[in-house]
Amino acid sequence: MAWWKEAVIYQIYPRSFQDSNGDGIGDLDGITERLDYLAGSKDSLGIDAIWLSPVYPSPMFDFGYDISDYEEIDPVFGTIQSFKRLLKEAHKRGIRIIMDLVVNHTSHLHPWFIESRSSVNSPKRDWYIWKEPSHNGPPNNWLGAFGGSGWEYDKRTGEYYFHSFLKEQPDLNWRNPDVEDAIFRMMKYWLDMGVDGFRLDVVNLYVKDEFFRNNASYFMKGPRPYDKQVHTYDRDRPEMHGILRRMRKLLDSYSEKRMFVGEIMQDFPGNVLLPATYCGRNDELHLAFNFMFLFSSWKAERFFQIVKDFESALGEDNWPNYTLSNHDFPRHITRYEKGEHTLDRAKLAACMMLTLRGTPFLYYGEEIGMKRQKVPFNKIQDPVGKRYWPFHPGRDPERIPMPWDGSETTGFTTGKPWLPLYAEASTVNVESQKQNPDSLFYTYKKLIQIRKDRKSLRKGKLKILLSADKQALYYRRREGKEETYIFLNFSSKPVSVSYPRKWTLNQILFSSKNRNASFELDKELDTGDLVLLPNEAVIFGK
């Protein structure tokens, strides 16, 4: 079975993980220093792969998602030697490295774009999307996701270029085969170095309508003009599937199979059908991010429906994935915060993520219960926050530096941090949680180990059910003769679940409420009912 199907993948936002040189910004050497926390020792969390947010050279208008050189490392993060050292040390510990690849657009300071905008006759003019004005204005009504028109007028050449995000992020023209060839050569450079895969940023935006037709508008939808537009012609064009099939062939050509997972941008609240289309018949993306958990309320029936819909949309050829938090969305422990029940909910969410059929993606700090943290206006770094404050706080609240200990600088830096340090670090930090066997950290560690120990959890088939009162989610994972049963009570009250009589609940492998492994189940087993404690997650083995 492919490694990425069985892996637990851990996203690191490098600026916020560990600073090794005291400049207040996390870096590659800092990540290398913390590898033993992630895997390779008995005290490790136990993850299998790291997804690194961008570390390439960048003027940082969008903090690395505006790349000016695809084959180097930004000095703020280290050097190419720093990266190679991280790669080597990670592989020694059994950790694979997935790089963030942003190729819908480049920085406006990338040599390709500098050359492209130098003249209408530039050999690289067609590497980007240039159009003449229409009626002394932009060529059409396409918008930028970060605000305003998606078209920027260039006085030197008298034409507009298109940017899906900031004007400092001009979109590449993927209809030009030279662009595809250059990107594929760059991907091969990293793959030959030993990188294990890529996370593709906004993969469904690469190709735009060849006739540059105007998008229609919703009558009433969303807070931003961008949300009110029906994005028919500036994303999800059919030609994208051919590009992904060719890219898949490149990755699959390596003897040690590499993987790529794509971010599929869509309108709120989204659906699971669109991401599934970008996997094709297991010949396009290996994984297409399912972000529906990010928008789900704390209801068993909602999670149940998302899982059922995604499994159905993917079909038998493709593999699911799930995530609860990332660098662009509010952390889930905050979304689901409910007083005294908050920690119980976090443990249940961890159990669900690590036992469902599919690849789980964890976000740094979720294993210790990091919450999103408000950032004062004068300390906001994110361009989204600067533009839309106070209506949108930006993404900085999800990017607060990792609290390693309860010291004044939280073990993250010896200098002035690029964002405010975690305010609750005195009580919520790695060091203190490692000393508490009932902590959220040990819940994640234990669940990851159970997943490693049981093939049914790594690759088994899924049968998922919803309790009659819709308060509990329960499912069976089966591989060969091994069966594992998971029960999740989303209610703050006890819930009785009637499970199939043929399920054999022999042994408690995990209980978020610390049920004893020798808990007497005979009475419940006789009736085919199991009483779950409030917000309890339980795993049984056969």
C-alpha cells in the first residue's frame, strides 16, 4: 500500500515552529532541532511526514506564497544546505518531507515576470496572462481573492496582467507549454534531491478561460465582492485535468513513489464533489484536500454526512483525506470550544481524525490544544488582515509561534518574535503536556500508535453509522480478519448506541474518558447497546 495512504501528515508553518538563530522567525535548522519531537524516539508524537509551508525565496508580500526563485531557499529560513540537512535528518527518523508548491502564480519579482513585463515582444511575455485594455479599462470583470480587480495595468507596455490574489502575485499562463515544461523541470529538481511530494496551492486556478469571458454574479452571497462572483471562467477549467495527469506520470515515474495533494479553492461552504473530480480515476491528484470538516458544526450527523459524501464521490479508485485546521482557517479547538467540554471535544476530534479511512493532516500545535489568538491591529502581518480589518482578522491568529515551554519566550526564540507569542503558553505548552499522561499530547501520541499497530485503521474498509438520536457517530474498520470499532459521542450527555450484533467488542484500546481496559462489557454486549459517556471517544478491538 502506498505510504501516503497510511501516513499521518503534520503541517508546519516554518516561520512559527522554531527559531534557531534568534531573529524571531522560525527556520529550517529550528525544524531539524525539533525532529525528535515529531518522530524517531520513544517520546515522539509519531507522525510520518511533514508538509512544509513555502520556504523558497520570496519578497514576502504573502509570506512565501509569492515565490521569486523555485530552486533555492529564502535566507530567512536558511540555505539549500539547511534544507538538505533537514531532509537527511528527517529521512533518518522515517519522516518524509512534502514541499508546498505555488505555481498558479509567482512573485512579481521572479525573473520570469521581470522579463515578461519588459516588453510586449519579450520571449516570456506569454508566460503570464496579459491582455489589452477593454474600453479603457480591465479586459473583463475577474476579481482578485484579496480584493479589487484581478487585473493590474502596466504603464510600460500599456497592457493588463492578471493576478488571482495580490498584484504582486501575477498568474502564470498554463496554456503555454513552455510554462508547464519549466515547472515540471523544477519539480524534478526537488524530487531528484529526495523530496517525497508536494502540496499544490490552489490547483484548480491554474487554467483560465481562453476567451476571457466575464463571470456572472450572485444576487446575494458572501461579504466580499469576490464571493459574490460565480467563478466559472477563472478556475476549474477542463484543461486542468490533462495537466494533472501529466504531472502524476512524472511523480509515478520514481521507484519510491512520490505523492501530491492539491488545495481545491471553492465558494463557501463548499462541497466534497469538486475536490473528488481532481483525483480522476486515480490518475490525477493522489489526494485532493477535503476541507468540509473546517466548516462543520459540532454535530455527529454533519460529520457523518461529509464522510459518506466524500467516500461516495471518490469511488473505489481514490483515497480520502481529512483535516480540521490549517494555516488559513481558525483552529478547530477554538471553533468547537465549549467551556469545560473543550478538552473532551478536542480528544474526540483527534480520535475521529486518526481512525477514519483516509490520510489525516494535522496542523502544528493542535496536538497540545493551541487556540487561535487575536493579533492587535498594529502587529498584523497578513495582507488579508491588513486589508479587511476589523471585518476579517486575517490568518495571523492561526500562525502564532509554537509554545515549547512556559518560559517568557515560550522556547520558540531568543529574539523578538515575528508575531506575538502564545498568551496561554504558561499552561499550554509541549513541556508541560509531556509531563501529564492525561494531556491532549498523549492522546494524539496514543492514537497515532494505535493506528500504527492496527492495519485495519491504516487501510481497512469503512462501515459508518449514525445513532438513532443523531448524537453519536460509530464505525467499523476492517482489514482481513482484524476489526476495529470506533464510537464517538458528540453530545454533552450520555448516549446509548445500538450497534450491529455481529460486531465483536472484545477489548478497549482507547477511551478518552479513561475507561479501564478490563471494563465490564458483558451486560452491554448482551443487549447490543453501548452507553457512551458525555463527549466520549472509545476504540474497541476484536
